[in-house]
Amino acid sequence: MQKEKYPYKADDSLAKFEFQSHGPNGIINKTIVYSEIGKLKDGTPVLNLGFGDLNETDNTFSDISVSNNADREKVLATVASSVLDIMSHYDDVAIRAVGSTPARTRLYQMGINAIKKEIESQFNIYGFKDDEWHKIESCKNYNAFLLTKKNSKFE
């Protein structure tokens, strides 16, 4: 992926990534958290991608805060880079992403569509619509997204 991104730190298990957003509203600490939420029919673990502003007081994050730090593309590229790290580290894993609001889910979809061909060269992308997963198509809105490796047996 050739987009500009922020440097980040990952914990040893690659379950948590931290980075800083820099913009007109100052430095905002961000975190990306991956947590297992289930398994696909073939046993592949499904990790949920959680992302937001880090609250360093209690080490939690808010996925509903609006930073308006004029660096949305760079932040999304950073999140996408962490996904690549996860997918290359684990032999078999699927990543699920859904926004905390419909507008954020739409933002994720726009980000996916912007680099769809690049993503599809390495991965399968599914969108959740009408209570089932479908291969993602442009110009259709989805409620969630799932990324699997090309060799995945997910159907």
C-alpha cells in the first residue's frame, strides 16, 4: 500500500497498535485493537477490528469521538497497514470491520473502494447485507466487512 501512514507500535501479540494523529487539533493518541469474536465454519478465527481515540487514563478507546484532525486518509491508511501486519503474521485469520455508526461504516467502505483492486490482489473482501455475506461490489452499501486470505474456504 503506497498511501502515507503514521508509524505505530504494536504489542507482542499484535492485538493492539498505537499511533498518534497530528493535525490542527494537536496530537491525538489513537489505538487499533483486534479481538477474537468467533470462528468461520472452517475454524478460521475472526478478529474484530476496533479503532478509536485512546483514553490513556483507563487504557480504553472511544470509537465514537470525532477528531477532525484533517488527516482522515492518513489515519485510514495506518489502520489498513495494521490489517496487513495481522494478515501476514497469522497463517489463517479473518478480519471483521464495522463502524460505530452507519456514517463510519460508509467511511470504511469508501476507504476499501479506494484501494479495492490492491486489496483484492491479496485478499477476499466480503460485505454483510440482507443478513448474509457477499463478495463486495462497488456502488452497494454494506453493514460490515470481512477480509480473508485468498486461500480461505469462506463462502
